[in-house]
Amino acid sequence: MKTQSPLSARKGMVILEVLLAIMVFGMAVTGLMKAMTVSAQSAIIAQLELRMILRLQSTLNEYSKYPRIEEYEGKSLDSDPDELGVWTRTEVLKIENAQNSEEQPIENMYEVVVTAFYDNFGQVGEMKANTVRYAKLYAATGAAAQTPTP
């Protein structure tokens, strides 16, 4: 009858320990890769959202300061997408029946609504910003308004 020596039993255990260590290491690497993928996607989304906020501010500022805002009433104006795929839609809406705190009517009030869009890994992300503007706020008056153009 043959008996197994303690040395050959130890060799079998070493192989089992190595296989177990490789399996644990593989699981750790898989978890780390998943975490890195999620953090990269989060960074991209944060960058897109920051880009959307900047585009919203810029577009809202641009359209709310036009000298003749009435010309844009009822139109939907879309911008071209930038390098990150962010684009905006601007709408100018006349506010009917606007009143001040003393309930006196206010004429020529407009709301400028800007919506920014982006592709968020297959889903469309959206943010909105708006402001209210008096139509004659940036209108030229006096001598500057009467200067003829060549």
C-alpha cells in the first residue's frame, strides 16, 4: 500500500492557493474597472452639464439684450450643436396681462426661454433657463436713434 508523502500533498495545496489568488485578483480588477467606467461617465456628464449651463447663460444673455426683441416673438430659434453635442432652442414669448405690484398693467413684456439639450449616453439631457424683458429696455433713443445709416 502506497502512502502519499506530505510533500506531494503540499504541492496540490500550492496550486489550489495560486488558483484562488488569481480568482480573487480577477474579481478585484473587474470591480475596479467597473468603478473607473462609472467615474468616467460621471465626469463626462458633469462636463456636459457645465457646458449646458454656460450655453444657457450665453444664449439667454444674447437674446435678452436684442434692441428689437419683438422681432423674435413666437419664433423657435435653434443653435448648431457644439463639439460636445450641446445645442439650444430659444423662444421669445409675449407676456399678456402683466401687472406690477400695484396691479397696473405693464405693456411690451417678453419672456425669453432657452432650453439646452445634449445626448447623455443614449438619453437626451435637457436644462431650461428663462428671463423676463421689457421690449424697449435696450432701444436706442435720442440722437443715436435718429442717425441715418449710409
